[in-house]
Amino acid sequence: MKRIHFTDQDLMRIRVTGTIGTAAETFDSVKLLHATDVGLGFRRWQVSVRGRLDERVRPLLALLPSQGPDVDLWSLAGDSVCVEEAVDRLLGASRNLLRAEFENIHFRPAYRAWARNLVDGDREAWLQVTTALRACHDVAVAPYWGRVRSHLAEVRATYANAMAEGGLDHLLKTLGGPMLHWRPPVLELEHPHEADVHLDGRGLVIAPTMFSARRAELMQPSLDPAEAPVLAVPTVTDDLAGSTLWDGGGTSTAQALEDLLGRTRAAILEAVAVGRSTTDLARRLSISPATVSHHTSVLRNSGLVTTRREGKAVLHTVTSRGMALLEPGPRPR
């Protein structure tokens, strides 16, 4: 059991985000593929994907520990929905971050020397990891990502509605089903390891997840003690509803979307599925804010994104029409 202790200040700093990022979701999918108790909600996905993965994914399997905590790809790669941005973050991770993240990981004996190379920042070892990440993402996540992202957006909206209707107490009472128990001022997580976590005014970020299906996980920043931890909450709790997420997932829509909108606008539409500011988009896509504003204006005039101002920031969010373009299946006319 893990126990998260809240102060009044922590409760005021709870926020909900849309995803833990494509790198963390992809790594979780590797764990799920090799689990024996995935349940009916993931059975069709597991059977379909297992037959299409090859030896390129082995470096991700090597990251799975023999016991104890897992490697946290959210800390290492961020919450980007773009796998290439996640790869860039991994390849650019500092030695301090790598040491902080890997110091308590119990790797299996056969992979310990290789893992030490990762901690030392060995580029060849990290290229093996990023190649495996891309390969697994292309087969296990990308073909379903549009539908999964739509599902996560709906769950995020449910969280927001719970907060609006009954406040934070209501959200925490209804969060995560049987895996989470709100006993004010403590949120209990069903977990094999005992721990008490005091937020100490940092607040908490709640993120719905798709592939971390077995339990909720608390991900804590490795280097910045003032940054809020992220609570990754599994969202597939209904086998029937979960199984429908794998319909039409045979092919990726990324290339078709680029052909339709152009690479930059397709990347912007992908990124704003979880809500992004102009500044954030410019940083993530390595383009100027003026270029972002031009492309979001075109997407907005086409009914694919909406834009609103929050303080000094301009926030862009995908519309239902834009989400339909991101999902697998026939395109809207």
C-alpha cells in the first residue's frame, strides 16, 4: 500500500492532465504484452501485437527489473505525444538524471553491465533503447493511438466534471475505482510496496493512462523536489468497453494525416489533443511562435482546433472534428 498525504495547499494544487506521454505508455505496453493477467479488455490487442513484434524490442525488455520499482520513462522522456520528441529527450538526458533514475533499479544479472552503460550515457546503448521504443510504438501503440487518445480525453473530461460537480473530495472519492481509496487527508494506492509520500505543498498531477492497466502508479520527479508528482491512473476498468478500443487498429494514420494537412499542421493537431499553448507548441516543434499562430489559425478556421486565452497564455485544444481525423478509420467528409 502507498499512502499519499495531502495538506490543504496540496488539495488546492491538484490538476488533471491528458496523458503521461507516448514513451511511458509505450513502455507500459511492453509490460502489458508480457503479463499473463491482462483481462478481456486487452486480450485482442495482446494477441494482435505479440505476433508482430521482433527482436528490436529486446532492449525495452532488458529495462524491466527483476524486482522493485520500474524505470520511469515519464521522468526521462517527458509527457510528449510525439515519439520523436520523446526520443530526443531520452538521448539528451543528463548524467545526473540518469543516475537518479537508475540508482534503485534492480536489473536482471544478464543486463547489469549494459544498464551501467546507460547510466554512463553511452550513446550506442541508448540508441538501442530508442530504436526499440520506436519499434514497439509503431506496432503496439501508434495504430491505436487516435482512439486511445480520444478515450483518455473523455476520461479527463470526466475528472473535470467530477471536480466541477462535487469538488476535489468528490474527484478523489471516485478516482480509480477499487485501486484507490480516499481517506481524508490520505489517498491510498493498492501497491505491492509500502510507502508514505508527503506532498508538502507540491500538489498532485492526475493523468489517465491506457496501458498501465494493472495498478495506479505515483511518478516522482527525479531531480526537482519542488515539482508535483504525477499519479498515473488506469482507465480500462470495463472489459467490454476496453475491447472496443482495438477496432480498426490495423494501420497507423500518421502518414495519411501528414498527406492531408502537411507535416507541421499534422504535428500541431497531434500535440493539441491534450491542450497546448502557443509557446509550448513552438518549443516542442522547434518553430517560432509566429509560425505556430499561423498554422493554428488555419486549423481553427477549418474547425479542427479551438483557441482560448488563459491569463497570458493562448491555449489550443483539438475539436471533435479534429479528433475524428486523429482516430483510425474512415475520414470525415
